[in-house]
Amino acid sequence: LMSRLCLAAFVHLVLCTLGNGKTVIPRVKWAQNKDLLFISVMVRDLKADTVSVQLDSESDLRFSAQGKAGDENVLRLPLRDEVKQESLKWEIAARPDKWGTATFITLGKGHAHRWDLLTSSKKFKGLIDKDWTREDQNLEPTEEMVLFDDAETVLRLNEKNFNKTIAAHSCLVVAARYPWCSECKSTDQIFLKASAAAKAKGKKNPEWKKVAFAYLDARENKPLARELAVTCSYNCEYLIFNGSPEEEPARIKSQHEESKLLTEIERFLGPAVREVTSSEVQDLQVSNGTSAVGYFSSKDQKEFRSFRAVAHQMRGELVFAASFTEGRQVVELWNDGEGPFTLKLVDFSANKSVLENWLRQRSLPLLQDYEWSKRETYERLQLPIAKLWYDDSGDEQLLLTVNRTVTAVAKELLGRMAFVKQKKSMYSYELRDYGLANPEEFPAFGIAENISWNARKFALDVAASTSEFWSDPSLSRAKLLEFCEGVLAGNIPEAHESGMIHSNWTKGEVKRFVWRSFQELKRPQTNLLLEIYGRYRANHEVKSKEVENLAQVLQPFTEHVTVAGYDTAENYLPPEEFPREKYASHSEWYWIPVAGSATKLSKPKKDASMKKVLQFLTSHAPELQLSVPELFAKWEAAMKENPPPETETGGGTFDDGFIRDATPPGLEDFEAEAASSPKDDL
């Protein structure tokens, strides 16, 4: 009985406590800069250990805390725009103000721009103030989009009418935009004109009758915008739905001409997949350059749904057809007479990306001329890109032989590597990044990890002369295939820009190392006194002559030390071997012993005088018993006998390495006359 009474008393106490407490919405202050939001939530008599701050999504902030009186302060704030969930930080203020103790919340904006409001919900009217002490007053208000507000030919999409609107049109073209984003203003005006033109076409052409244009406000429909991966980007894509809300939309780029946009949309007017019989399949293979035929048991098969979705994404790139029959369960691809290439349905099942990649990698020509307009096509392949550079004004017969050889290799590596050829007249500048520019020899061959400009690159080093290598098809095919397989296996070292190897070096000269001879630099046959520099430095000719004369002075000691140079303006320098600022052109000196690691001249770190360089040398080669004053005197004499080229005003060099201009013509006469004149006259 006693335990029951205690339990009843406890329940009564809890109920009383809950009854006395109440839930309130706390006051809020907010401020911003371009990248961050600053939100202060105020609670009277805040119990610090009860504070909870969370982001339920990229646009939903939740705060809860208790006051000492037992009140529950709860804030569920739908934000005006999106924030980065991982950016959430908060802390409790040290002192309260008139509204209570503040919890300071910092959020990173999902898109860097000025917000007009913290929330568009009217529920918080009178509870939110601006925190002008933390506001960035220099933020300019954003001019928001009003282009589609009164457009009669553009539908307004939202989360309520989304599915219904898509189902009502066999082709729905959607511009999904953030109102504050100005990236697509000009092209969206073309979109608006195209919508009117499409409506006019629909009156004459029944295919255009079910085409519609729509606008989705991404800010007001944030969950839907996230699902569709809407961004504020200069790409300015449009989404195209084919009448099914469940299927992923295709994406097309905006155009600067109304006719071009309508031509792009025209690809989506008919069905994505043609239904064919077995006899029609043969006609399809003969009449179309590239076609994909899927064999399915029914339209309800999940593999067919994947096939249809990929066909929608790849409209215009190849013809898609489906034959419904029991037995064969494959997709066949015919590419301009090549094929069929076969993929079993079980190999991709419901995974659309597997099927799409398989088709893209096999639907391109084995070898074709590359153009900038094809860049996006090759980006989608997700394959290494093999490049053949050829002289478009060279030997046509040799080029024919080379094309056959490379095409044969491309066929063997189909689906693993894509092959393109590039004209010397347009793309020879690329050879530098592959270390093939010094000298330029055509045809040249290299591989990029992908089509991007900063992809890792690999170069085929033809040991014999280029014409001899390519003139023997069996030899070149075997070597080419071995090189490609080596790149795919990760066994080929990365290529970098490189000068020509210094092949005719003689004692008393500066030995020029380049990237292609870098391994020799790391393991030299004699000790090296190495200058690393960039040829675009100030007074390059003067400094080069200084080092040239130093090498001449040290010729008697060539068996023990070699003066060397490495020009970073035309050679890649591995940062892990020689740390150096990118694009730096100043001189840095190193001592590289035959056995051991390199040591840098550190005082001064750059552009050391010749006297300092000689002191550095003698400190690392004491066995030579070199005299710095004696060597320096010989070097000065060599500079007089073999001086650097004079500037237009004459001049020369001094031992500090700087040019001194000669006295301009006529100045001597003026100085002589001034010296002989009375001071008063001066």
C-alpha cells in the first residue's frame, strides 16, 4: 500500500509540473555576410544544459531549451534558403540581454548570396529582429527573377501539381531556378520565346501539341529542388520529363538561339524506345549507324524500365529499340557496322548507370577527330583518353597506316579506353604537357587519365625515329598496345613538360638537366653544383653567362664536380624533391653528392652572388682544397673575356650580378663642362 501511495504522489507531482510548464516560441535576432548566417535565440533564465540545436534538413532549423521556470522554448524555423548541414556551430552567450540569454548559432550558406529574409513563414512575425551589429552592411540586395511571373506560355510547377503536370504532357521542359540567381537571365529569355514558338507549332503539328514549358521556383520548393539536384550554375540546364514522374528527367543545355533550343527539344517528341519485331531488328541494324536493341519478356520487367530511362537520357545519340519475346535476355549494340556487342540483362538489372556507361563507351567511333564540341561526350565516358596527334599537312600514306594501326588497338581496348586524333595545326600546344614538345615529332601518341585539362598524362616515347616506328604496323601495334595496357595497369610513369636532353655535353660546359633526364640528376655520376632557375627571370642572359663562366673556371675539377642547370620554365620540377614556389623564376643553388641527399644554399635563399656560390661549393668539397679568392678572381677575368651581351645603352656586369648601364651619349661632355664651370654659375 505504501509503495502505491508513493507512486501516486510521484505521478501527481509530475502532472503538476507538466501542467505548470508551457511551450513558447523564443525571440530571434539574425545577421549575415555573403557566406554565413548568424542567428541568436534568446531564452529568459536559460538552463544551459537543456539547449539543443539541430538541422533537420538543409533548410529546417530546430532549437529547444528550458527556462528555470520550467517553460519549454521550442523553435522550428523553416529557413528562407538552404544552408550546409555540416557547418552548424553554436555557443551560449556569457551575459543575458533584455530578452534573455542568447544561444549564438552560425550556419554556412548553401549558396553565397544575400538573403532577403531569414524565413518566409508568417508564423514568426514580430518575433524576429535584425542584428545590425553583426550584419555586413556592404551586401548589395539581389535583383530577383520576375521573367516568368506573367508568362502565359510557361506553367508554374510546385510540389502539389508536379506529378499531375508531368503526366499531362508527353514532353515537359522545365527551367528550375533560384529567383536570386542571375546566371541564366539571357538564356531564359530564349526559353520564354521558345515556349511561345512551341505553342504556335502545336497548332499545326500534333507532335508539338503535348509539349509544355514550365518554371520551378527552387527556393519555394526546396525538397523538390534537392531531389532534382537544382543548382545556380552557368551551365543553365533544362530538365525534360517524358510523361512519367517516376523516371529521371533528361538534361539539356540552354541555347542562345531560339531555333537551336527547339531543335534540341525536338529529339524528345517521339517515344524514347521503338517497339520492333525480330524482322524489323535486321532492318534497324542496316539502316542506322548506331543502334541499341534490347530483348525483354515484358514492359514490366525492371531491366526494360532501366533501358527506357537510359534511352531517354541518350536521345539523339543512338537509336533505341525493344523486342518483347521470351528467351533472349540481352542488349545488343551495333556501331557503324561493328558488333554486335552484347550485354546480359542480369549484368545491369535495375542499375541504369552500368547500362549507360556500357553503351556510351561502345557507341562512339573507334577513332575520330576530336573537337571542342565533343568534350562533354568524352567527359561522360569516364575512361582514359588516348590521343594521336598528326600532321594534317604531312604524308597521307603514313597517316593512313597510322590510323589503321591505332584503330586496331582501339578495337582491342574497346570499353576500357577511348581514342581520338588531333590535328597538329590546332592541338600541337598540348604536346608540352606530355613532354613531347622538344622536339615536336608527328605522329605523336599520349594518354590522359580523363578529358579534363589537369588529368594525369602519359607519353609514348618512340625510341627509333617517328617515321620508322609508325611505318612498321606490326611493331607499332604491339608497342602501342603494350603502352596502353601499361597505363591501365598503372605501370607507366606520369609524363610532364620537358626540354630536350643535353646529349652533346662536354667538360667545362653547364650540364643542362631536363625532366626526361631527371633520374640522372637524382643519381649523378659526379657531384653536382646545381642551379634551379626560370628563364623568364630578370637579367637572364647576364646570369646565364655568369654560370657559364663558372663552369669554365671549374673545368679542371670536372672529375669531382659538375656545374649543372635546371630550367623550371620548360621542365616539371617535383615539389617533393625540390620545394619551390610555383612559377618562381629566381635562382636557387643545391649541392647534390654522388651518394647522399641534396643540400640547399640557404643564406641567401635565392639569387646568391657568385662569391656566396663559391663559398657554398668549398664547404661541401673540402677535399679539393679550393681557394674562394683565387676562384673568384679567375671568374671575374672570365667575365671580362666572355661578357654577357650588352644592353642598348651599353653597360656590363659587376661581381654582384647586376647590370650597370653605360653613361648615355653626351653625358660625359656635360659633366666635364659642369666640373670646369664656377659654382655660382652652377
